Amino acid sequence: MGDSTTPLRNLRIVVLISGNGSNLQAIIDATQNGQLNGEVALVISNRKAAFGLSRAEKAGIPTATLSLKKFKDAGKTRVDFDLALAETIKTKLAEGRPTADNEPYLIVLAGFMHILSSDFINQFPPPRHAIINLHPALPGTFDGIDAVERAFHAFQAKSITHTGVMIHKVIPEVDRGDVVLQETVKILDTDTLETLEERIHEVEHRLIVEGARVTLKRLVEGKGL
Ligand code: GRF
């Protein structure tokens, strides 16, 4: 990584999660084994029980939890939540590296089950920042939740032969936005939903690391997404 035009810098990565965090783990592992030239500086979950938080703690990474339900119970809106999430990212990163005011950083949505509004997205404009999302389907297909399950049923109904995984830039439209990387996953006649999910996860764990690598390189080059 890093060539003559891209100085090696340990750029910070913020990972947003909601659950198991196996994709977060793939990113952490890649930063530790030198595959990814970056540092996971913060993990935020919108669910207190997310196992990914334990993975982050085990790796010594600062964490935070923000619950939309708590905001709603307090009479606040989704926009309030999104603004608080953005503020948490900025504050925690500033605490962690006080001299890093102008350093770019990457935000990765890795199984983050919350639709971010433009109020959040606009806080992290290119070229200094990038926000990417992992979606277990190909561009323009099966937007939203349960994408693998819906693809599996579409296969059973003989409407598709394959599905895939993509990494894309986050825009207010769910699972849309310029594609950073994509990979096709063939669905087999012998597949069950579980075996298909397993193969999708394997691709996800590779693609999320590669998507982060490509995007970090763009940030280092001052390009953004
Ligand atoms: C992934 O399959 C992702 O595509 C999806 O949620 C899952 C998250 O898995 N939308 P994990 O929390 O990274 O293990």
C-alpha cells in the first residue's frame, strides 16, 4: 500500500455497527496484520447488546452506544439522533488524537441497521471524509434489510441466478450511492439460505477490507469518494 504519491499514514477509521460485528473484526484484523493501512479509532453501535462492542473492547478500541429509541423516548427526532451521532464521532476522535484536526478519516457502516439522513452525511464531506456501506447484494438489487433472504427466494422463484456483495458510498438513498467495489456470488441449486449466507459473509469480510483500503487510499490522495 502507499506508493510514491501516497505517503503512508495511519488514517483513522470509525466503524458503525448494530450486531455481531464479524465485518468489524475483519477490519480490525486487517489493520493489525498490515493489510490495511489504518487504525480503527472508534466503534459506535446503535444497539447496546451488539457483540461487536465486545470485539472492539477486546482490541482496545474506544466504543460508544447511541440508541434511537432513547432519543425518541425523550421526545427527540431522528435528525437529533443523526446529529448526536455525528457529534459523538467528532468529539471522540478529537479526544483520541487532539492534534489531528485536519486529518481525513473514514466512516464504515458494517451491518449498521439505521438509515442515515443527509443531516449526518453532510457533516463528513469529501474530500477529507468518506462514508462507505456494506450491502449484501449487487447494485440496484434488494435494497434494505434481509437482502440475502430475498435474493434466495428470488433464486427459488427462478428470477435470478446469482447475487453478490457491494461496498458503496453512502448517500441518503438506502443502499444506493457510487459503487466502490462489487463481487458476484453464484447461488447453487444445493444452497440453503444458511449456506448462501455463509458464502456471502466470506465475500463481505474480504470486500469490506478491500473497500476500506481503496477508500483510505483516495483520502490520502486528497480525492475522497
Ligand atoms: C452483514 O451481512 C451485512 O451485510 C448485513 O448485516 C450483517 C452484519 O454482520 N447487512 P456483522 O455484524 O458484521 O457480523
